[in-house]
Amino acid sequence: MLSYILYELRSRRSSILGWGAGVGFFVLMYSVFYPSLPAEMLELDFDEIQLYQALGQFEMRSFEGYFGSTILGFMALLVIMYAVTHGTGTLAGEEENGTLELMVTLPLHRWEIVLSKAIAMAISAFLILAIVAVAGMIAFVIISGQIEATLTAGDLILPIFSALPIVLLFMMLSLFLSAFMPQRRFAIGVAAVAVLGSYFGNNLLPMAEGTETITRLLPFHYYERSPDVFTDGIQAGDVLVLLAIAGIFLLLAIGSFSQRNITTGIWFWRRGRVM
């Protein structure tokens, strides 16, 4: 099983470097851009602009507010895009390109195959965020003499890695959908709706009264992307909720793949003989 995990990681090294460099470049450029923002924009009340309310809460008066409310939110979405594309492509995508049939002939149980892929994807997400964290620290060093901040470059590491639990949740959801649904296009469609629905729902629902219960059902409700992450740190309860849901989706993925009829492209309950 360890050998298979290492194989999965080797097969993903190009995507890890590519996505890490891409998201890292985004974080670096947006951070370096902060000292150039005009004073009028720094004092702008974004709560009064409906478009920005749909995208989230923005606070530009401090670098902590800018980084927390702007960069962390969009950074998480970018890494979640990686999670969805690779999660749905792991089983359903491999079945469509003809490689999954060979994988199930390996001396591994089906649950070991799914678990190995899940571990490899989780490590991949961690490595991507590690690259992003390095880019964020480099950006802070570049602009530290141009801004007023009580932070150090190292203080950006934990907020950046705070995105890992929600990335893992959508990664395991995508893995489950790729095992449950007959084709990848269905899986990636449902996963995309789940991501966008959670993101925009978490931003828009609080504007209406009596929506607190619904908001608590959305994963982004448990992801802190505000200046508070620098002062209050990461809330252990929120992390546990996201990881618990990710674990449930992983178990569902294992159960679904154990029932999947490989190469048929049909729902598992219509299966004939399992390979």
C-alpha cells in the first residue's frame, strides 16, 4: 500500500508543482500589490456594495485585513479547484481513460486503492499549500518596509494552512462522487455546484433573517478568512467539523468503489458482476 501511495505521489508531482506555483504566484502578486492600493480604496466601506457582499467580507484598512479577507478566500477556492479536478479524475476519470481496470488487478483490496489515493491527494494538497506559504512569506518580506503591520513573515504560515481542512472536505467529496457516479462529468458538475453553493451561500444567506441554521450546514461557514485568524488563530471546533465531514465522504467513497462495476459506466446499483 505504501508503494502505491508513493506511485500516486510521483504521478502527481507535475500538478503539485504547477498548482503550487500558480496559486503561490497569485498570493505573491496580490500581497505585493497591497502597498500600491489608493487611499480611497483602503477606506472604502465594502459592506455597502452588494457585489462585494456576495464575494465575502472585505477589509482593506490593514494588511492583516486585506490578506485575511481577500487573499485567503480566493486562495482556498483555487486550491479547492485542484481538489475537485483531481478528486473527480481519480476514479471516474481513470475509468474513462482505461487505467482503472489495470489498477484493480493489483494485489490490493479496493478499500486500499481508495485510501491510498486519498492519502496521496491529501499530501498533494499539503505540499501545494507549503509552496503557497513560501510565496506568501517572500511577498511579506518584499513589502514589509512599505506597510505597517505587527506580523512577521512566519505569521502567514498558519492562516495559509488553515485552508487545508476545507480543501480536504471537497477533495473527499469529489473522490466519493467519482466512485459513486457513472461518469466524471456528472461528478465534477455536482462537486462544482457544491463548492459554489457553499461559498456564495455562506456570503449571502447571513443577509437574510432566520438563516443561521442553514448557514451552519455550509462548509465555508467553518473556514475563517478574516483578520481574526491572525489574532484568534484557528478554531479547533471548526477544523474538527470539516475533517469529520471529509472522513465521512472518504468512507462513502470506499463503500461506493467496493460496489462499482468497472468499465461499464453505469450506476453501481445496476451492476452485474463486480470485477
